[in-house]
Amino acid sequence: VLIKDTSVETLAFSDYYPFGMPMPNRVSGANGYRYAFQGQEKDPETGKEAFEARLWDGRIGRWLTYDPAGAGFSPYVGMSNNPINTIDPDGRCPCDVCPENCGDYAGDPNQWYEDGILDEVVIVAPRYTENISEFDYGAKNGHAYAHVLKGNIEYDSKYLGASTNFSFLSADAKFNLNGRFALDATAEASFFKEDVSLRLGTDDFNVNGKGEFEFLSANAELSGGVLTGNDGRYGLAAKAEAGAYTVKADVTGGFTLFGVEVDWTVGVSGLSAHAGVHGGIYYDETTGKLVIKEVAHLGLGVGAKEGINIAIPVRWLWD
């Protein structure tokens, strides 16, 4: 669905029979869309839905290979032969309330599941996105912004990621209370601002870098406190900074090994006046990692910046 101004335009749609076969003459504009029945990605060679364990054929309502979990009265029956009330998240586990009761169906719950809960399934496919807006402004929920030009371009695949964010003549202000004990107040404006990021390797094993550049910019921020989960973070964090820059450049480099992220940042500024510190230790539930960070910068005429960020996977401790 494309929403433009106040009008809504349907770009593509597809209707299915209960077992997942597309209805004739009830499909429009979806030929290039790779997700189908139950949100599963289609196998490019066969055109079938590629669940984690096996392929599904919606024309006959059957799996194309034997059920590795031995669930159901037939090894080829899908969704317990009841696709209206039952789904199968990975091709091994028909269930009506998923994933809590999947282990009950899988014979040996510990063979593929832990305590009956499905492991996370992530499908990584090359993705390119481009979002550019011009002459935009607005205000909502304590956030006000205006810019002449602002954009994001991103490419992401399993072994390579690259992105850039840029803005021209932009201003942004925000004031929020993140729970009872945390504050987030920021204001910034810039003539030109851009950052470029690059990742080589997978999410768990990679080297990465980021470069940031600003020309004629100013900012002030006071944030932090006890983080109680309003923004998905639990712990302590604090940030206080203010500055005005003619030119500013930061470079960040780091690596990820077995999911542990380590990044260092150095920066320089010219014809500037600025000072700031940023530190914290908190759990980020969106990534499942414990984050430890420290950043400091100072300058009058010429300035410098340094920082380090460490993120350690800890979700496995209670999963």
C-alpha cells in the first residue's frame, strides 16, 4: 500500500485459497514480491513457499518432503489439515497458538525446540532502500523538525552492508520523558550533514566502519537517567553536550566477533567550540545485548573527540 498525501493507492495484492494456492484473477502487481502464504519467502527455483524445514505446495496442500518431526497422522499433511485454524511457523510444528505449544507436537521437544519455543528464524536477502524527502516539516509527541532535503540510502545483504544518511538545511528538536526517571532533550541544526557506514561480514562476524561529516552545525543535548524500558533499554545512561562547529569529522571503526561488538571513535573539529560527555551501561532488549559506552569531546578553535562502545550478547542467559 502506498500512502501519498491523503490518498491510498494499492500497489499489489494476492488472495489465496485456504491451503495457500493463489486464486486465479485475484492477484495484481505481486509478481516481484517474494513473500507469500503465511508470510514465507518463495523459493526462486521452484516458486514454492520455503519454510525453514521444507517446501510447501499450496496447489495440493501438502509438504514436498517427509516431516522431520514426525508430527501428525501423515508426514506430508500440513497445518493438521486445518489451515483455517492452524499455522506452521517452520514446517515441523503445526499449532493453533504458536510458538508456545509447538513442543507438544514435535515428538521430542528438545530435538528442535527448547521448552517448546521455536528458535528465531531469520531470512536474509539483499535489500536496497532509498528514502528522500524535500521541504518537509512537522511536530508530534514532543518532536519538531524541518528540513529542505533529507535522505537515506541503504543496501543490506548477508555479507555486505552499506548506508548513507544526509541532510541539507535541517533543524530538529525533541523533548521526552523516558519513564519516570529519564530525560531526553535535544536540539540541533545544520547546513549540511552526512554519514557513510560499511559492514563486511555477517551480523555476528564482521569488520565495520563509519564516517561522519558536518558543515556549519550546532547542537545541545541533555539526556539520561535510570532507563526503565520505555525505549527498550534498562540500566543507566547520561549525556550532556553542547557545541557549534564550522567543520566536524568523526571516524568509527570496529569489529564483531561471535556477536560481541567493539567500536572505537575518533574525531576532529575546526573553528569550533564544544564540550560533552556520554556514558552508560544498559541492556538493550531490541538487540539482546549489554551495552557499555563512553564518549568525550572538547574543543575551542580546534577540537577532538574519542569514544568506545562495547555490546555483549546476554539474552542467552535467560532464553
